[in-house]
Amino acid sequence: MSVTHDRTHAAAPGAAGDASEPGTPEIGTAGIGGRGTIAGDAGTAESTGTGRSAGIAKSAEIAGDADIAPVAALIADGARAAMLTALLDGRALAAGELARIAGVSAPTASSHLARLLDGGLVTVVKQGRHRYYRLAGPDVARTLEVLARISGRVAVRSLRQSRQARLLREARSCYDHLAGRVGVELYDALVREGGLIEADGGCLLTASGAQALTELGVDVERVRRARRRFAPDCLDWLERRPHLGGALGAAVLDRLLAREWLVRGTVPRALRLTGTGREGLERIFGCKDLN
């Protein structure tokens, strides 16, 4: 079986000397204040700058190492976490919409978004008088997805929440690629039918896989030239099985939406597989478990 893809490898996010993707700023700490302190706790280097505790704090920091605490503090706030999760949809959302999703007032949402913007987790797009926010890039999305895999689930307490959970599990956007049961089944079918070969650090696209994707409308050669990983697998945090990520995964989702095989609904990130889409995925890729 011929393999038509030379894999590219990307360094871990935040690694020294790591180059960001175009338009994708690194997750930085600009504008973020010092680490939080606990009232009544022993004096720290931030609060006193002297004494034995200051020496311990300084000795614990390794020069040149990644300083993850400020970024972790940004994500740890409940309202900001809700906004970031909503932006996993891959689209840009207005501050008012993000305020509604997070359950906070407009001024509070603006304050949170300013911190996320200064911290490099989101970017802003201006259209006239309006400002729309989106995740800063795939590195931020991958970080949130990894956190989702090791986090607990939000308790379902109503029929509305139950419906939302069911829709997200069925099909959803994972930043710019397809996740959920439909995404996992598409990945499984590609591997089962010989279109993808699983390998360490990503997947290899075979000639038959390239032919199937071309039939869908994906320009495989153009996707290969993208300055990001070509076809990594991405562990689905709900299904606990992989779906297709990277530049190829983004191109596939783009074509599925363009052909209206998948359509967006009212639940953020949720996608609905249409009857035409179900038939098309079975015909081109051999997906058999989408009923």
C-alpha cells in the first residue's frame, strides 16, 4: 500500500524556540498580574520579598523553564473557563454572547476577555463597532481538550441539559475539526478501509485515503502545505477514542459543512448529521454505524 504523506512533527506547546502557526500567538503571560496569595498564609516572595520563604520560592523556579501558573490561573476561573469552552466551536463570538454563556454581566465579561486577550488565549476581530473573540489558535484548543479529558463532567439536572449533552456527544466541532461519535466513526472507517495508517505522532494518509478525501472535495496537496501538523489523531474526551485532527481534520470538517452533510444547531459546538451526510459518509468512507 503506497503512503502519500510525509509527516511533520511539532514541538510541544510552550517549548523553548517553538514557532507559532501563522496568526497563532503563543500562550503568553503579558498583562497578567502576579500569582494569587492566600489571606492569612505565611509571607511569600510576592508579598514580602524577604526571609526564608522568599528564598524557597526563588530556588523552586528554574531559569528558562515554562511558567505555566499565570496561564493556569486564567483558565481556572469559572466564567473564563465557560467562555473558552464556548470558543472551542472555532467561530468568533461577540462579548455579549460570551457574557450570556458565562452567566455574567457585560462589564464583568469585558474584564474577563481583556485578561484572556492579554494572556494570549484569545484574539479579537473588529468589524465596525463590534468586537468578536476567538481562541488564539490550535495550541490553545488542544490545551483545553486535554484539560477536558482529565476533568469531571458537569452534572445533568434538567431535560434541556440532557439534550445538550446528547447533541455534543453525537457530533460537535473540536475547534476546527470534527469530534463526537460521528468524528470517531469517520476516523475508524478511514483506518478500517486502509485510508489512514496509525503511527506514532500522527497518521499516514494512503493513496486510497487521498482518493476518498478528494471525492469529498478536500484539496489534499494544498492541505499538506499548511504550516501545522497534517493528520494527528486527537483523543475524543467524551468517546475516549481518537478522531482526526490537524490540518486534514480541519479540511474535512470544512467540506462536510460546505456540503451541508453537517449543520450547526442552536447548542454551541453541536453539529447535526443530515440524511444526505449519513449516506455520503457511508458511500465514500464506509461509515456503517451512524444511525
